Amino acid sequence: MSGIEEAVSGHAADLQPPHGYAGNKEAYLRRLKRIEGQVRGIARMVDEDKYCIDILTQVAAVTKALHAVSLGLVEEHIGHCVVGAASEPDPAARADAIDAKVKEAADAIGRLLR
């Protein structure tokens, strides 16, 4: 491989986002900021002695929003990290990489379901 080919292939690896969510990072950050605002609103409701059912309704909304973020991240992990592991050129390393990434996803899903 020539020096130019090495530079181009090395540069191409640099162009690949390090995490599956990188392409949607700004959207995730906006959503998390919105959730942060909802949580602050819940704290304000408690501070203002609002009705408990109204507070619980807001807690449920935040929980659902966080689950949506979590599911998006799991999908991004599978679509990027697991698929990336499947493209490993060495068959032995590929099998190990796939197993590791699938286990990470399964463990994360398990934590979400607890």
C-alpha cells in the first residue's frame, strides 16, 4: 500500500463517527435538555405542594421520554456498533466482536427493563 493509500484509508477511518448516535447527537441533546426542563418542572411542582397525581403524571411523562431516548440509543448501537463488528475482516475477531456488542446491547436492555 502506498503512503497516499495509507493516508486515505486512515483518513476514511477518522471520518466514521465513533458512536452510532453521533449523526443524531444534536437531536439527542435537545431532547435531553427538554427532559431536564421537565424534571425541573417536577421539582418546582413538589416545592409548590402541587397535587400528587399531577406530579406523578409528569413523572410518567419524563419516564416515557427517557425510554424513547434509551430505545433510540439501543437502535443506534445495534445499527452502528453491532453492524460494525460484523464487518470485522478477521473471522475469529468478528465473532468475538459481534458477541461482545450483542452482549452490551442485551445488558443495556436488561437494565432498562428493571
